[in-house]
Amino acid sequence: MTESGRTSNITADGPRVACPAIHSILIDAASVSGRCAAIMKEHPVPFTMYRADTRTPGEIKKAGGFQAKVPLTVAQAQGLIRRVSIDANSPVDIPHRAMELRDAFADPAMAGKLFGLLALYQGIRKGKSGTTVHISTSANQGTGGYDGNIYEIVTPFDQLYETPAKRNGLGDPRLVASYEDMARGVNPSILTDRDNIDSAAELIAVYNSGQGSQEVAFLTDIPLKWIERVKLDGSRDWQMMSAVLAGSSSATS
């Protein structure tokens, strides 16, 4: 159970669900009653992501959460999406250290042309150098990184807006309440906390369901308060992030 009194949708044993009708006791998804399912539909579990990171919880706290190697402001992330998928002549502000992106936008062959969201997604995922502008996470507990500690990120949003990629730009945004609601296919989509890119305030990410990865590549920071639990390297048990930071070793599963 989380500190706030609600339960998380994943445990060490696999998918779980939280139902207010049974006082937030964790139960197997297969045994959810019709009444509980109805309550859950009315009160959906927030979007949860996972990230593997070799840094300790203390180091993550010191950093204030997760940031990209080359962090983008919300305005810069908005401008990046706008330039690659909406308006080929829109100005874009790319930090100097994001060399691959800067080189791509400086290519005369791409002047006045949309790159497309798929090209952006493929571009920002190249390599693991100090020039990346995204934070890699996954909706699947088994992915979201390569080694180290596994961090559980629980966003405060019951619903998000998904904007799918189209051949000539972007489709219309639509509300989604879970990953199951989202589009499947080779093309990625944009996840935001508001109904359009320009009004997004806290969350701008590129979502890709290809090859079962369910990667959520954040273009905005992931604040410390969204990091709810951690599974320390070599451990099978989840622990509350706050308890670990306070020096407690009590497991939550």
C-alpha cells in the first residue's frame, strides 16, 4: 500500500488492482467482482511506468527525480513536437549539447519539411551518450532500462491525452484511461496531460507499443514525488521510495 492510502497497480508477483469496495486490499485481477470492476472504471488507477537506473535512491533524490542527459523545458519540448509533426517552419530551440538533434535540424535537405514523430522517436533513442533529450521508461515492469535499481513511477493523472502520429502530421487527441485504450502499431503517439501540445504543463512523452516494449519516452522531467517505489538491485521486493530515503528497509510486497 502506498503512503497516500491507495494501492499500486503492480506488485512483485504481477498485475494487481486496487478496489475501494474492499478497503484497498490488493487482490488478483482475475477475481475482481462486477461491483469492484465498476468502481475501478469510475476511479481508474493512475498511469504507472518503470525505469531501471544504476543510481541510488539518494542520488535520485539529490537530482530531484529523473531528467534527461540534456533536459528540455516544457516550452522546448512543445516546440520540438510542433516542428517535427505540426509546422515545418516553426522555430525550435534545441540545447547546444543535443548535437544529433541540432545537426538534423540544420540539414538543408530537411528545411521546410516535417520530420514526423516516428523519425523523432527513432532519433532520440539512438545511443546512450550524454546528448539525449528523453527519459526512457516503460509501462512493462520488466523493461524501462537495462540494469540497476528498478523505480516505479506513478503519475498523478487518472487520464491522459493520446495524439497519434499520421503520415502528414498528427491526428486528433483523445482521452485514454489506460494503456489498453491506446493505439497499437508501428507508429508512436504523443502523451500529454492536456488536450493539446501547446497547453501541456507537466507531461509530454512519446509512447511506442512496438515489439511489446510499451516505451514511454519522456521529453519533460519526472519529479521525485512521482517515484513511488523502488526494487533495489538484486532484490525481489518493492520498497517505498520514501522509506528507503528515510533509511528504512521494510518491503511493501
